[in-house]
Amino acid sequence: MNDFVYLKDVVTLKLDTEKCNGCGMCLKVCPHEVFKLKGGKAHIVNRDFCMECGACAINCPVQAIFVRSGVGCAAGIINGILNNSEPACDCSGNKSACC
Amino acid sequence: MKRSKNIESDHPHYVQGYIHTRIGNIPRVYEKLTRKDLLGTVMVRWSINRGNYRVKPGLYAIGNPTELSDVFVTANYKLSFDHLRKNLERLDAWILVLDTKGINVWCAAGKGTFSTSELVNRIRVTRLEELITHRRVIVPQLGAVGISAHQVKKLTETVAPGHLITQASLPVVKGVNISPFGLKTNNGFNVVYGPVKALHIKDFIINKYVATREMRKVTFTFTERARLIPVDFLYGKYKLLIAFAIVFILSGLSKSGISFQLAVDRGLSAMLCVFFAYVAGIVITPLALPYLPGRSFALKGFITGAVVYILLMIISNPGRNYYEMISWFLIISGISSFVAMNFTGSSTYTSLSGVRKEMKVAVPLQIAFSTIGLILFVIAKII
């Protein structure tokens, strides 16, 4: 049992197929098999598997992918609210927790 | 023989000697882990010394590498480094350790310390380009969250030697060969993404440096989840102690005021209930994760909490009257739900948007459950 799926239809992942040059880099870096190459272009085939890590977007040489990336960590979001900043887990320093 | 502390720190226990190269001496590390490494692993898994479990960033050698040998990039969290060298046994290779402040590859990549700029600068300061004749570095796939392969290529071919970059100064690369840093100076480095797990490195090499579908996928098996529990359990220890203190004090309440003796008599079982709620959220929920209904962690935690409550009711009813029985249901399921929700950060598949969405619904409910639960608990004591 390894194919966990999180909430449906929540992720911010977008792929501009027009811009895509079919290099396949997004397939290589995605840890959850979200993309597939079809007809020389990448396509999103498993949207709900996306965890918004952002690897595909920063490794896309033609900037065809957008995702608002971040860590899906409740403690991080709470920290962000308490410190009035972006969500950040406190894994650095001695109080390491979420990863 | 007595070794001074200084020599010890200059020469860590995992270094077996030095290799003389054209750019100087490079420490050669053991590929077999010793008892000391294993003890360190057990300790960090229990949160001991976890914030300071580091190796010095820079270059290391495994076996007898040459100018043609592979370069494997990793983080300076010692657990990451140990995993890598153990899996490079009987190979001749270089290890390039980035400064990630002692954080593992995936998390450091998410935080921006395992990054394009750190990799480019580390290649610079270690003079890797003078050590090897090829231009390929193998980065663990999860490092791709922080590293942009095409930018590494561009920056290592255009940034003048001795010139360090910052993440903020990274240019937007648009397929031109000139960056704001200067003209093309040499051949840039090619980032090749290796398998997610160091365990698959040898298969990856046999497969001609192509990661198969299986090597690219992140899993979250029972063992992987179980391994995270001690750290997660200890993460909330102060909050748990505060909760203990609250139910202990409230247990001392009665019609005639507050009594320490009463708190001692009844507080212990109340503290146990809180403890079981915590265990439901941070031990049972992660272990039973795929078998629990629902997708949101808060819901899964609520269900485990409810089940634990029912079991507690069957074994020994913790409530003396209906108010207290209801109060325990609210408190136990509320705590379990909140604690389980925090396990999203340890999981390998939750997204920021998803966690935000579940929190919007769950957190108000969790607050309501615990508040109403505590009020009923107090009412139960003073009526």
C-alpha cells in the first residue's frame, strides 16, 4: 500500500503545453508520477498525486510549469501564522520536527 | 594512546586517510558504517543531537577515485552522508557534500539550502572542475526541489572562477550563453538526477545512469512511517506536559473548591486519557494511515481518537457522569485529530494547498472540541 492520494482538486499545478518542448525533465524529477509524455509533449495525468514540491517548475528549461510550491506541513503553516511569515517548518536548529 | 580533542575533530572517525590529488589532500571515508555511526543514527531517530548531526561540507573520496570517477552530491546531515557512503561500497567515487545546515536533502531543498547557488558555489570553492575531467554531477532526485539543472549548467559555464553567486542574483535563463556574470569560461556542469534512494545507486549505474520508474517514486511504507514516530512523538512533548498539567489541576476541582489530594487521586487517570489521545494521533494514526478512512489527516486522527475513546470506555469508564463522558470524547478526539494533522509534515505526499484546506475546516473544530470538552469537564466536577 504505497499509493497514497491526498485531497482532491487542491493543487496549484499548471502546465502550459504550448510552451512545453517535450524534454521530459518534469517526468524525471517528479516523485509522484504526475506527468506523462504524449505526442512529444508533457501532460498532467495524475494531478491529485502532486505534492507541490516545485521540482518540475524550477527544472523546466522553458518555464512551462507553474506551481505555488511549499511544504505540506501543518506545523509549518501554524509557525507561519504565528511568526507572520511564509509557512516554514522548524527543522533547522535543535527543535527539529517535521522532516 | 590518548588523542587530544583537537585531532579528533580534525579527523572524524569516518575518515580513514587522505588521497593526494592535484588540488590537495581529500579525505577518504570508510564505506562500512561503524558502531559509532549506527549509534548516532539511533540517537537522531530519537531526537538526540539531531540539530547538530553534521559533516563538514566539501569533497570526500570513496575507494580510489580518479579524474574520471563519478561525483555524488549530498547534504551535510550525517545520516544522509552515511546512507550515501554505505551504498557506494566497492565503488570509486567522489562525494560532494553541500552545506545544508545539517538538514537532509529533501527538506533542505525545500528550505533553499540544498540549492542551485550552493551547488555552484561548492563546485567553485572545492575546485571540483580541476579535480575531474568530466562535467557530470549526480544529484539525488529529491534535490531537484532546490536545484535547477539547466541553471547549474549555465552558471558553471559563465560565472568567472572565484566569483560566488547568491540565490537572489540568479538570472532568469532564456537560452542565451551570456549571463550577467560574464562570458563563457568553460564547459558547464551537467546535473544528472539519480534515484530517490541511495540504495538504488548501483542499479542506477548498471542502468546507464537512467533512473527507472521504480527509482523515481517516493514511497511511504509502514517501516518508513514507523521510523519517523519517535521524533514526531517527542516533538510535542512540551505541549503534552502542559495538557497533563491542565487536566491534573482541573481534576482537583469539586463542589467545595480545589483540592490537591483530589487532583492526585483523579488526575492520574485523566493524564492517562490525554496520553492515549496523543498516542492515537502520533503513533496509531501514522501506522494505520492507509487503512483509515478519509483523506484528510485531521479526519483520520479524529477517527483513531474516537476508537481509542470507545476502547477506554469499555476497559474502564473514565467519566463519573454524562458530562465527563462527553467531555472525554471531545478532548480525546480533538487532541488526536490535531496531533495527527501535524503528521502531514512528515508524510511524503501532502501538498501545501491541501494542508491549508484541511486546516481551515479542522482547526476551528479542534479548538471547539477541546474548549467545550474542558468546560464540560469542569462542569462535571463542580455539579
